[in-house]
Amino acid sequence: MSVSTFLSSIGVDAGELLGKCGFWLIVVFTVLQIAPIKVNPWSWIGKMLGRFFGWLGKRIGKAINGDVITELESIKDRLTKLEEHDEQQDATRDKDKALDARRRILRFADEIRRKERHSEEHFNNVLDDITFYKGYCETHKDFANDRARLSIKRIEQVYEECALNDSFLGGSHDERKEDLELPDR
């Protein structure tokens, strides 16, 4: 017994049944496509048609997802521009940090030349600046780095002298300020 014979025996027209089922399938698929659920039956049907019909199916799939594809390309372009902008800002921040470190190094060296004393912590802070500054200059050959070489050398020499003599500001010899002779700077 065939399906159409069976349907006729129970009094149902096959064409009418297919029409009603097709209508309700379209309604359900459309609701699922619009709903915030990540089930996209039209996209799935487009993919299946794409596989089945080849070129025509691809065109149908692109027609169904054309807006999504366009929006995705737009988002990718904006993301690329943001990444480039972020890299430029990072480079600018790093250069500014190097310039600030150089300023602190030069100021500290000037204070040493004026025979001002400094704590070991202050020296360590400036030595951190020197490490950052030297690293930046090493990785950025176009950066003018000869402006602090003598100051860096002098700071490192005075640090070594203070470490050997324990003559940092606040060190054990600091209690005898009148007896302590600062290293010739």
C-alpha cells in the first residue's frame, strides 16, 4: 500500500497535507531563525542546498547570510584598525616612559654633582630607570640615547662607592654626618 493510497483511504488529500506541513515548517523555521536561540534552520537549509546544488546553493547561502557576512567583514576591518591604533599608542607610551626615565636619570646625576646624598632606595629606583632606559635604547636604535651616558656612568660609580662605604643617606654611617666625607663627585 502506498502513502497516497493510505492517505486517500483515510480521507486526506496528499497535496493539501504537504501544503499545510510546508506552511507550518516555514513558520517554525522563521521563528527559530529570529529567536535569540543560536539555531538557524535557514542557514542550515542554505548550507544543505549549497552542498546539494553547488553553485546555485552557494548563491542562495550568500543571499541568506549576505548581511551577516558584510557585517563580519566590517567588524574585522574595525578590529584591525583598533589593533594598529593600540600598537601606536603602546609605542608612544614606551617612548614617553623612556623620556621620563632619562629626565629622572639626568636630574639625579645633577643632584649627585651638587653633592646631595641619596638613600639606597632612591638609588635603586634610579637604577631601575637606567635598566629600562638602556633596554629601550637597545631595542629602538633610532632613539637618541647618547644624552644620558655620562650621567648613567656617574650614577653607577657613586652607587658602587656608597655601597662599599655604606654611605647612603640613612645608612649606618649617616649618624656621624660630621665625620663622613662624601665621595668626590
